[in-house]
Amino acid sequence: MFNDAQAREVVGSTMYDQDGDKVGKVGQLFLDDQTGRPEFVTVNTGFFGSNESFVPVESATVADGGLRVPYPKDQIKDAPNVDLDGGHLDESEEQRLFEHYGMGGVYTSGRAGEGGEYTGLRDNGHDNATMTEGYDTSGPTTDDAMTRSEEHLRVGTANEEAGRARLRKYVTTEMETHTVPVRKERAVLETEPITDANVGDALDGPAISEEEHEVVLHEERPVVEKTVDPVERVRLGTETVAGEETVSEEVREEHIEVEGDVERR
């Protein structure tokens, strides 16, 4: 249940409708003149909070630093425009609001006090304070000027690990073929006739006998020998390559617009 202690804390907070959707910022608090109980708050809706709607707080609750009311957002935005006379809400205006929110029989002279008027109270630390010229509808009144701010991007670089490179040595095997010239001996049978020149050698020895004679044959064969020779040295290093990257980020900028008959300077 919405109580007096919570009433002043919700001014400037966010109002949520029955579905939990954001309605706008709570602007003013209106109290019963006789009992001092909270009866209405205003909420700023529309473009830049340009519209102010009255909402009953009898069944409102405070949760998560905001005010939740049991009415849909569209019904709140369509609430009747109220003409405040000296910061007070008269009986007829009050009745129009109760009827709009389906509370047509709620108003009684005992609740509203004599004349059914309500005093606007804002959360500025002083009870029973009435609305003054130049008040802030979105929160506590500050001074007579607004500060317009905007976000700017500050872009730099940060050095971080992007990956790693590693040297690894391993062994593979392949077939290598070479052609090598070789020489070899073979036996050749030679015959020659008996002549005066070799007759002596031919008759040297028995006339008839058995005899053997042999020659040794030689040949070349390929010989393979492996050697290990250093070829090159390999190391890992780093180099810096300059480039450009485009970054995008949303920035917010406040705008201030003026309504009414105002002379610009």
C-alpha cells in the first residue's frame, strides 16, 4: 500500500503501468488538504515529457525504486487535462479524474476536505509546499537553468594477446636416386696359330697331359654412404604491421526545446 513515507520518495522516480511498462517520470505529489494523505501524482509523458497526466495513487505500490500503478499506459496518457487554480485541484476536476480511472463513486467531501481541494506537494524537503513558478516537474527543483550534456567517444588502443606461433622440427623420408658408372671384367677366349715365334712356348711341357688355368675377374659396385650436413638456421621473430580499424559506438546527446511564448536571446 502506498504510504506517506514513500510518497515523497517517488517524486522524480519512474512510473510503471499495470503491465510493468515504463510510463514516465513522476512530477508532482498532491495531498488531501484535510488528512494529508497522498491522493494523486503527476507523470510526465510525451515528447521530452511535454505532457503531464494525473494518476490516483490509492492502489499504487513502490517497487525497485519506482512507482507502479494499476492502470494501462494508454489510459494514463489519455487522462483529462486539469486546470489547477493556485496549485489546487477542485472538486469537479477531481471527479473527472476519478471517473476516467473507473473510480466514479470514490470522491466524498470527507476525503477531500472542505471544497475538495488538494495542495500540490513536491519532494523538496518542505511539507505542504505549493507549486511555484519555475518548478521542476521531473524531480527536485535545482536552479533556473538546465545543463545540456552529450557523450563523446574517446578512442585508443590496448595491447592484448591475439595468438601464438611455434617452431617445430620434424623428420620426413623420401627416396633419392643417383646413377653411378661402374666397370667390370669378363673372360675373353683368345686363340693364335703356331708359328716359329711361339713354337717353343707351345712345346714346353708334356706332349699329352691334363691342365687347368684360371684368371680372376673384377668388377666395380656402387657404394652408398650417408652424411649429415647443416643447411640453414631458422628462428621465430616478430614484426609490427601498421593498419587501420574502424570502430562504431552509439553516443547520446541531450536536446533542450522551449515551448510557449518565449523570446530567444
